[in-house]
Amino acid sequence: MATETIDRQSSTPYYQQLFAALERRLATGAIGRGERLPSENELCNEFGLSRATVRQALQLLESRGLATRVPGRGVFASEPSAERGWVIQGPEGFLENAIGHQNRAVRTTVLSHGPAILPDYACRALTVPENTAGFELIRLRSLDGVPALYSINYSPPALVPVVASAHEVLAGRASLSELLAGAGYTLGGAHRAIHAVTPEPNIAAALEISPTTPVLHVRSTSWTSGGDRYDVYDTWVRSDVVPLEVNVDTTGR
């Protein structure tokens, strides 16, 4: 196995670098399906990282469906699941979620972006005055070439410079969720409501479906552990292409 190291000069958080290294080992078969991953202590020693950082990377592997923790035994490479979808209560967005790890091509097309007057409901959700100027990002996500999600993200004024200068995100090549986390806006909680709706004609056209075809509409508000509200999004989901997935964990981990 090739020796990998953490780039101490990189702006990418250490836990994300470790996650990427482990993900490569899983993808190449260096760690086979069902095999135990190195322990937290082994990873700490190999990469020169703290236990908290290693644990964060392992938790990210778990949240993306790439690994499973077995109490008392360790973390094991997951077997592929044909039913894996978008885990909407997880901390990651669609792009980072497990659906991107089934050897299925996920492509993001940014339809528009820029400063915009936030809609009234977004102002209320973000606890800013009506007619506040924020940032609007509209994207289409396709799975294996089939349109799957149409989404609109609204950011409050404090985050306009962050998102507006994120060229990779605005080109559809990087994660908005990871950008916001890197800017100090780590998910502490969220409210997500789901309804079956018929989409507006422009959304139906983007999703390549009839305007009479029902889709799932997800409206979400996210906040940090300190209670700062930083992201509101509307997403229309073709559940015939990607199901919504909910995990229930009562272990307290």
C-alpha cells in the first residue's frame, strides 16, 4: 500500500484529507469489502493526527455509507447497497452523500447564481428582515445522466462573500456544504419538511418530466450548534431516480 501523508500546508481540513485517503483505499480494494479498517490508534500513528480528527474522518465514512461501526470490534468497509439513496437527515448534502459512492456518475450543473433578494420565507427562516439581499444558487443534479434533483440554496448576507468567491462550487465541481463548514458554519441542526408536489413548469422541464408528475419537495433550514441560521434550500427530487433514505440510530453515537 502506497504511503500517504497529510498535507499540512493545504487549506483542506485534516479530517477530509484522511477521509479521502481511506476512501481511495476502499475504492482500489486495498481495504476489501467487509474488512476492518485500521483502528483509531493505528490511523493516529500513521498520519500523525489527533484521535478527534481520526474519529471525524471515520464518522464521515459511516455517514456516506462506506463503512459500518461494529461496537467492540471496530469500523468495517461496507457492502454495497442497491437501495442506498440520499440520507436527508445526515450532515452532508446530496453531492457528498452515499449515492455518489456506488460507481454511479453524479453531475452538478449550476443553472444560475448571484446576489438576490431573499424570498420572504427564506428571510423568516434565516431570521433576517424582509427584502434582505443574500445569495441564490440554483443547481441541477443528475445521476447516471438522468436529472434527479433541482435545488435552490439561499445564503444570508454574512455568507455572500464566501459563496460568491467559491469558484469551484459555482462551477459545480465542489461541495457547498463543505465550503460552509470550512467557513465555520458546521451543521448543528436542521429542520427538513417533505411534501409530494407537482413541480412548476421550469422545474419539470429541467428534471425532464411532465408538470403533472409528482415529485418530492424538501425544504430545509440549517443552523450551527450556536444557533446561527446559515442555509435555506428548496429541493425537488425525482424519487424514481434517487430515493430519500432515513437512518435511525438509538445507540447515542
